[in-house]
Amino acid sequence: MIDFFERLTRPFLQAIDPEDAHGLTITMLKYAPLPKAAADDKRLAVRAFGLNFPNPVGVPAGLDKNAEIPDALLRLGFGFVEVGTVTPLPQRGNPRPRVFRLEADRGVINRLGFNSQGGQVVLKRLAARAAGGGIVGVNIGANKDSRERVVDYVSMIKQFAQVASYVTINISSPNTPGLRELQQAEALDDLLARVIEARDHVSRDAGPTPVLLKIAPDLSLAQLDDVVGVARARRVDGMIVGNTTVARPPSLRERAKAKEAGGLSGHPLFPLATRMLAETFVRIEGVFPLIGVGGIDSGAAALAKFRAGASLVQVYSGLVFRGLGLLGEIKSALLAALSRGGLQSLVELTGADAAAVTAEPWPG
């Protein structure tokens, strides 16, 4: 039923403004009578951050910014959903138009700027569905005009610890001026120290809440050394590699749209994001798991993320161009890889090619 409905609506959604199409998709999924997802093959189960994932394919922040449809996405068969980015106070984000499809490149540029209905609205929705089960993480960010951005993150971790399966610290969006400066070693150390302290304090009542750090793919290797060093020292529970890129690969064909400001995602991001994933994997030395995101638009691409170091993956832009069939394709590709290798768990694939990937020429 959902496949038929998607085939019917996708041509229309792809013909209208990307942000309008996104809004219509949220509305349709909010009211669609979706059955419960079929049980996944047990070989796809992953334990990471102290959580048990039924399968390793999740939805990243950006699709369900305001926690309107996490249960619908879980019913579609995703193993987990990350809502947000959520800011403490409501904000509209940047002026429209602010989302651009690069059809020929299977990419997307966005400069949304943390458009959010605010923490209180999202908290109310998550509290209302708390008994629904499933893994639902919350991606948090700072308000654009905040004078104390670290305070924003601390307040949000306190707010969401009781209703979130995990919380992601997003300091890597390119669309909030100055935000990426929090990835610098001294600033990051202060931020994570205060966030972890706040998490540990509220955990007395809320229980343990994993804290993940989402980084940009545009870091230099020296900067990555610093980020990983701080993350390990402050004992975060995991990292997400990575956010959108401000780079514009020379291979892009949509030259006019490529000039738009914002972060690039989708197929053109895959080489850089996967290289940064492998570089991060060899640096963490198994201390915590990684989520690989960026350019996954096929089962083969998802498999490459695992072999580069991912324990879990997230897909979004790939769904724009491939539709929901991509989810089933990824699961099938992972199971086929396990069968070919006579393996019983995705853990046995994770990082198998990481060293080789880091030895390749830098992606251009």
C-alpha cells in the first residue's frame, strides 16, 4: 500500500518546491494508517550506546525537525529516528528559498538555519509518545541569537534526558553563524564538560542518556585529532560523521544551484563523509561506536559505510531521490554481505576497510 501511494505522489512532490514537498510529506505520514513494521532479521540487530537497535538504518535530524512523526517513521521500518535539530526557543530559521535540489547530482543544498518550534513543543510531543517504544533520539542546537550557546546545550540536555533515547550535540551545521567554532578544542572541551556534567546530574532521576557528538566533514585531520581527543577524554557515548559540507566538488553538474549558500548533502557528499568516517574510526580505537551519514543512496553505499567504520547509518537525501524502497534495499544488501562472508553480526563488518580507505587519495 505504501509503495503504491509513494509511486503515486513522488512525481508531484518532486515537481514542487523542496521545502513544500517536505511539509506535505510530514502531513501525509502524520495521518497515514501505517501498520506496524515487520520484524527484522535478527542479524541486523545492533547494540550501541547501551541501546538495542532492531536494525541499523535510521533517520537523521532534519526530516522530522519537530517530533511530529517519529512513530510513523518507525512503522515504516527504520531502526531508529533522530528528531530535530531542536533549539531552546522557537525560531524561523533563514529566509526562503532555503532548500535546493541538485537533480542531476542527486544532491541537496540547504540553509534552513535551525528552523524549530522550540524545546517546549518538542518535549510535549515526545512525552506524549514516551510509552510507544522504539529508539528516538533528539538532536539539539543553539538559538542563532543566543549569547550563551553552551548554556543552550546544557538546558536542552536537562530538558530532554527523560524522554530521549539519546541526545546528539549538533555543533556542525554550517547555517548558524559561528556554530562550527564550537568544534575547536578548547571550546569543545568546555561544552562537553558542562553537557556531560548536566547529563550525569539528571541521570539520577532520568536514568542514563547517551550523549553523541555530530561533527562536520569539513574538518582538517589536525582538527579531527583534537575533536576525537576531546570526545574521548570527556567520554561521550558516540559520534555522528558527519553533517553537510560547505565544499562544492568539481564534479557537480548543477553549476548554478551549486553556488547557493548552505550545506551540501546527498550523493556528492559520499566520498568526503566516508573518508572522514574512516579517519574517525581509526582514531577512536573502538572506544565508542560511530553513526555514518552522508550520501547513502544505495545498499552498496550503506555497506561501504559499515566497512569504513559505522555501527549504524542514517539516510535522508537518498530517500528524496530513491524513495522508501531504499530502506529495504539497504537491509537486503547488509544481509547479503553477512551471508557471503558467513557472518552472524554487522559488528564483524564494521571498520573492515577503514585502514584501506584512509590510505586512498583525498576525495576531490
